[in-house]
Amino acid sequence: MAFETAVALALMASSAPVAVQAPTTLEAFEAVLGRHDSATLALEEWCTLRGFSASARVTAQLVTGSDIPPPADIEKKLALQPGETAALRNVRLSCGSRILSVAWNWYVPERLTADMNEVLRSSDMPFGKAVADLHFRRLPLSTIAGAAANCPAGTISTHRAMLVLPDERPLAYLVECYTAANLQS
């Protein structure tokens, strides 16, 4: 190995890591969201790129008392079969102290395992991580700049999407309100 190469490698190894800040544009944020079937994984990537927290772990804080009514055609959207129900999980997804999104997730508990349902009832694990073993796929329905009905003030982007199982059965219908905290320093 050449002396110059060895010195360069030693200097790189001893240098403190440099935080790389992702562009703070809505377009850059939307590009990260578009790369993932799981909003949680997208937000963890964004959290890492922006350096929001030492740990890029996204957690879900359950929101109670502010549930919005399900869409009138939720049974059709979720292709509910006899004996199946639609459940709602309303959460704030955070990375560190930043609330990155508020989401309403109508899903079919009968299409999850008992363990997945328990995790969703009793933990801060986001939906996408709790059901990752089902290998769902995200089907975007709409994206609007700004807030849709029921989104909190400061919403920069609202997404509606379906999560579908590998056999194409719907798993969940989502409304996600992404906050301005995603673009702040």
C-alpha cells in the first residue's frame, strides 16, 4: 500500500463523522417517502439523513379521543369478508422529540397474527414494523401538498394509501399527515 493511501485511510478513520444534511425541500422528502412501502422506514431514513436524533428510531404514540370517522366505503376499500372488521389505529409518529406525522390507519385485525394485534394494542411500534412479516406492498392513492381535512395545522403533505398483502387482499387504508417538523432544521 502506498504511503499516501495509508495516511489518507488513517486520517479518514480518525476523523469525526460528518453529519450530512438532506435537502430540506418537500420534493426531497416526498422522494424518500416514495422509495418505501412502509412510511415508518421512510421516516427512519429521513430522520437519519436529517440527523434529527442520535437514534433514527421512529415510534408511534397512540392518539385517543380524536378519531375521525372511517370513510363511508371502508368495508369496500378493505374488501371485508363475513366475520372481519375494520379497526382504527390513530398515531403520532416521532423521531426523537419531533412529531413527523399524524396517521389514521384502518386495518383488518383478522388478517394479522395474534402477536401483531397485541403489539399494535400495547406498544409504541409503528404499524409498518409490527406487520412487516406480512410483506405488504403500498399502493399510493393520492398526495396533496398541505393539509387535508382532519390533518393538524402545519401539515406539509397528506398521503392516502392502501397496504395490500402479497395475495392482493387489502390490509390497511391510510391517511397520513406529514408535519412541518420534517423540513425544519
